Amino acid sequence: MFYFQSPSSNYFNKIWYKNTYELFDIDDNDLMSHYFNIGSKLNYNPSLYFNTVWYKNTYNIPDYINPLEHFCAQLAKKNNNLKPNEQCKFFITNGYWNSDCVYVNIKNDFIPLKKEKKRINLLLPALSFSAGPQTIYIFANLLYENNYNVRIISVYAPINNNFRETILDKVKFNNNIEIESLYSNDIKISYDDIFIASAWWTVFPLKFILGYLTNKKFFWFIQENELLLHCADETYAKAIECYNMNYYSFINTSILFDDLKKIIFLNLVIMTIF
């Protein structure tokens, strides 16, 4: 199941708004005012996640009330019966994921743009030099050597200023591979981008964006049974929900593969023994 809503609870996105409606002559600081005063009357959408026309028609919003302002005011009143768009069937309050739990604390959004170049994005919780991330770095190198545009994304942590220099030395990392942080900034993607996840909590943000993209399946490096990290609580429920998504998986041993088959449904498995 995809969530057709903003994981960061940001329903006005200046990057998406400016590029979608080609408002390049308007200063970034004036874009929100443009939507409130002009864009909403022209039925522009303030972000990927909010449908202005649908919202006005569905909730009978008069012309003198800005639809996004109305939506945000209702959220502030804890009214979760309103949806931001017609595809959002089960609106989740931000407390569901934007909590103290690092696994689901999504700070920013992926922003799909029509003119953005296509990339393969490899997702890590944070950039480190433990065995799991180093596998991702090596695989990123292989992809780049085969002429793909490759980017590594730190989902839940900023990027250390010395990281690139260190990784170049440790794993002969190609300096042309992009490195970005979803924790620090929104990240521009194309509608045709491909994602490769690592830990299950790097899969979770994909539930909010894949529904809008051409490629609705992703790849997943599964190097351990992460369900064992959690008790039978809400975090476990989020994890099992991710494991039961539609993806291609790289599983590092046949023993782990056999174990996972007993407890979860793997839609399509590509077996890779490291």
C-alpha cells in the first residue's frame, strides 16, 4: 500500500511548485505568496501531494478561502477526516512516523520533476563504514562503471564533511557518484528514477513516493532479518509492512533466504551470494 501524502507533512513545496509551473522569474521566498494569491485561483497545486481542484470540489471550499490554508487549519484541529488528494485513501497523522523513533523520522521529501535526469538511488540510514553500507558503496561503483547515473542518499542523517575523502580512500569510491542527504534537504528525482534500499527503514519513505513514479517496484539489499530487532509493537508492524511490499531482493545467504520465506512473502527474489 502506498501513502499518497507528504512524509514530512510539507504540503507546499517551493521546488516542485516553481519547476512544475515554470515560475523561474519568481523569487523562492515569494512562491508561497504566489500560490495563496494567484496559484490557487488558477487551480495550481502547491505540491505533488495536494490537489487544489479536487480539494475545493470535494469539501465545497468557496473561492475566498484558500484550500491549502483550510486543510492545514483542519490538521491543526486534529481533524484527520480530510484528505489532501483523491488518491489518499487512509490519511495518517504525522505522529505515525514523525516521532522520536529514528526509523521513521522523515525530515524532507523526494521531489519528482519532469526535466530532472534519471538516476539510480541507493538508500542508507546514514553513511558509515560498517559491512552493510560498504556493500552499497561497492555496488554503487559497479553501477557507475556500467554507465549509470548513480547517487547515494543518507535518509536519516546529515553528511559528514570529510566523508567523501574518507570513502575514496577506503573503497576506491568513484568521485563522480553523487551523495545527498534526505535528512538535510528535499531531493530532486525524475519520474523514472530507480531506488535500491538497505535497512527496512530506508524502504519506509518509498511508500510515500513510489505511487507517483513510473517504477513502482524497487530493489532491496537484505543482509539480515531485521524483524528480530523489534517486539510485537507498532515499529514491528511498519517493518513487516515494508517487507511485504512489491520489490526485487538481493539476499546475501541461502540460509537467510530460507528463514525469511517462513515469515514473510517475498514477491520476487534475485539470489546473490556474497
